[in-house]
Amino acid sequence: MWPFKRKLPETETRASGTGYTAMMMQARAEYITGTTGAAELTSAVQSCVSLWEAGFAMADVDGTDLLTRRLRAVLARQLALRGEAVFYITDDAMVPVSDWDLQTRLGKPTAYRLTLPDIGGGQTITALAGEVAHIVTGADARQPWAGTPPLRRSGLSASLLQTMEGLLSDVYRDAPIGSGVVPMPESKEADMQDVARGFKGARGKVLVRESVAVQAAGGPQPNADWKPQDLTPDLQKTGALSAHGQARDAILCAFGVLPAMVANNAQGPLVREGQRQLATWTLQPLAELVGEELTDKLGQPVTLDTLRPLQAYDAGGRARAAAGVVQALAMAKEAGVDPDTAMKLVGWQE
């Protein structure tokens, strides 16, 4: 026999885009470059995420009972903060997936390695693409199977908002706001501490202190004697407040929320238009993506409607529009025109 074994071909092993290696590399990069990705902890981002959650939780679902309101809220939060959401489809439920790895062919996923969340540690299973609902938003042509959240798509604005929030937080925590310095002649440390304690908690009182410098000189009061100096930082000169407001407005726009909705002088019609803007141009397109994915995976038509439950319309104007439609249909019937044809002429097929 030939004493040597045949050398097997080497198997190339690659790390996945969402696996443990990628997570460690991302954590190492954040450690080197500094703290990043904390903009999602701000109230502006969480307010936008809450609007997405509420909009999807209130949506009307037709075609399946698996997508409950709780799952729709989880789906909205995943899309807002991660840009994609994955659910494992079983016979009687859809299980949200905490982490996943996938295999593709011609840019389309064919198999998944899923991590299902459980108390004490998740379990890993393997599933085909037909058993997994994978909703992606903000996908790139180089990776059509991976989504990107709004914060990553607007990284500079998110970084600015994070910096401004951190700056203001540090200032209000560490800066000597409301503190002052009163010049005093040279004296013992104990005497200076006694004078400082005399000012503490004396709000609204007239404090009279004798100047040591005047007694020593025996003349009139010096100009600089007992003149306090305020140590409160002037944030108006730094422009931090205006920069924070501009960064917040940019993040709101990235999530499809009109910045005017959070203005101090916002009125009812403006808020209603903002709700319509959010539902029409952000939530409903995402709902169409979700319905298309579930239709493909469940084998039956599934639709989601976020426009009707949010009721982002003027009730009086809607009533007038309904009266006008009824009157137009009656006039078309009297004139001998087919009502369906008349409605199609103005673009109202349904």
C-alpha cells in the first residue's frame, strides 16, 4: 500500500455578516474610534420608534392571524433600530429571531441559521428560506439581503445628536451652574469657609458682610471689593442649543416624522398633517413590504393597512368629500354614465 494519504482540499471558512466574529470586530472598532451608536438612546429617536410601534400595532391585517399586535410592535422596533426583522414561521405562530446567519444564491436567501430567544440562552436551528419571513428596509445593491436602519443611513446627524446630548448632559451635571466667586482679602481658610457657609441657603435675603480691606485701609470701599463673579456657563455663545435642535430635527426627518409636530406652537391641523405624512410616506410603504413578504411565505394574500386605523384626516373635510362623491355618482347615473367609468376617470378605481 502507498504509505501516504491523499491530501484533502482545504475548506475555506468565512465569517458571517451578523455572526459572533462580526460582532467582536464591530465592538473592537467602536472601542478604538470611540463611543458610537448611542444616538438611539436619545428621546428623539425613541419617540420616533414609539410612533412606528404604535402605527404597526394599530394596523389592520387581512389574510393571517399569525401577525399579532405584539409581533407587529416588535417588527416595527426591529425595522426602526436594525433595518430588518426576521421571524421563524411555525404552524401556529411566528417567532421573532434575535440573531441569524444566511446563505444566498443569486442574491436571494436560501437557508438560515436562526437563534431563537429563550430565558437562559437562545437555541439555534436551521431553516429553509420558505420557513423564514425576512423583512428588509434600506437595502443596498451590494447586500440586498441586509437592511440598514435610519440612524446608520444618517450617521452624521446621529453622531451630532449624540454629541450634543452628551455635551449638554455633562454641562448640566458637572458645570458650576448658579455658583459664584466673591473676591476677599487674604484671610485664614477657616474664616473664608465661615463666610462661604454664611451665603449657603440664604435665598432672597440681604447679606451684610464687613470688608476686611476697608478696615485695614481705613478709607472708602474699594471698587473691586465684594464684587461677585458668576461661574454659570453661557451656552448661548457656544451655539450648542441650536445645534442640538437642528440635529434632532434631522433625525426626525430620517424617521419620517415632521419636526413641526414637536414644536411648542404646534396646532391640531399641523399634527394631523404630520400624522398623515408619517402614515402615507413611511409606515404604509413598510407595511406593503411586510405584506409582500408574508404573501410569499404563507402562500396567501396578506395586506396591512396603517392609514385607516391612524385616522390621520380631517373629519369635516372627509364628510364633505363623501357628500361630493355621492352627489357626483347621482349626477352620473342621471346622465346615463357608468359610475365605475366615472370614478376611473378621476383615478378612483376602488
